[in-house]
Amino acid sequence: MSRKDVDIRPEMGLPDVDVDSLPSIQLEELAGESEAELVARGVAYVREFEDIRNKPTILLRNIAAVTVALRLKYDDPGGKSYGYRQAVAGMYRTAGIPADSESGTPAAVRWHAGNLLRKTLTTRELRATGLLETSPSERESDRRALNGAIIKSSRASDEVATSTPRVSKGKGKSTQSAEVVPEQRGHPVKATADHLRLARTVGTVLGQLDTDVIDRHMTDGQRAALDAELADMQAKLTKLRRHSRKRRSKD
């Protein structure tokens, strides 16, 4: 179930309220009812709740369909024309809701309209309009995946820092003669697993970079900054691969 299906109060433009202050039936009122009457009452409440559970999302999608239909009438898929904006503003004004609200019903409608537009327009039409090819729901899913990958990467990095064995180097000792600190001797097995896990999470994070965003939405300066970061990563990867590739069996 998506966030839009669960968090319905902001979508409907309703104020936050203290749930305990809402009117509800009291136990004293039920004390005189029989078991059959209590079960019947429970069945009625369950049915009523199920009837209204998905209505907010359904209504928001219907409003979104209306706004997309208006965009197409104005030949304005991006929703930027004066005529379209006036029509939608009038719709919200008549309903008593500020059309320029960044939260509540208008914001939720824009979210659903964005999803519908990606199902309606071709890739060429989206590009011609200046719209991203990915829908709001897809971008939300990507953000969740990226945040999850970053969290995993951070945890893996912490694990590597604590599990990597410290080495003791005396004066004149070469790297080959360096010894693991005695109290750290149980860590190498875990350290290798942590290193592999960190490498996988780093790859997952890099995989979230969208070439469409890089090609079409970054400025030249932003692309240059990203390229510098990628070049630095590439240099570090090249250095690491010298170590990962050098001890291969010659048998």
C-alpha cells in the first residue's frame, strides 16, 4: 500500500486533530447489549469502514483525471498555460480550497495527475513537454530504494571500520611481516564478509544515478561536478582492483 493510500488526512486538506477528542461510542453504552447485538454492531462498523477505506484515493484519482482532461483540452500536458491554470483555480475556488496550496488536496491531486500523465503520453510527448519520463510514484519508489541503499552502505561502512583487523608494525618491519594485533585475530573472517557487503551496497547506490536526469536536466556545471566525483571514484576503484586481482592462482 502506498503512502498516498495511507496518509489520507493531508490529502483531504483536513486539519490535525486529537484522536481522543473525536466522538465515539462508550463502553457504558454497550453494557446492556447481548453478545448477538454486539457482534451485529461490530459487523456494521466493519462494513462501514471498508466502504470508506479507499474512497479518498478514488476521489483524488477522479479529480486528477479531470485536471488531466483539462490539460489535454488546452493542448497543455505540462499544465502551464494561463487558460488551464485559471480553469483549475476556478474549480478549487468554487470548492473552497486554495488552488496554490502546497499541501492537502491540490498537492495530492498533482501527484495522481503526474502518474496518469505518464500512462497517457508517449515518451516523445513527455520529452517535448519537458516532463520527466518517470512518474511521481516511480520517483518515490526510487527515493525509498536510494535511501535504503544509503542506510545499508552506512551500516556496512561502520561494520568494516570495526571488523577490519589492526596490524602491528615494528620498526624496520615490512608490510609482509606485519602481524594482526592479538585481540583482533577473530575479526578477519567477518571483515571479508563486511567488505563484500559494502562493495555491493556501493554498487547499488551508484546504480540509482539516472542518465536521463544527467543528460536532460543537469546544467553543464552540475555535469562537470558529477564527472569529477565519478573520476575520483574510478581512480579509487582502479587502485582497489590492483589488490583484488593480484592474488590469483597460477596453477
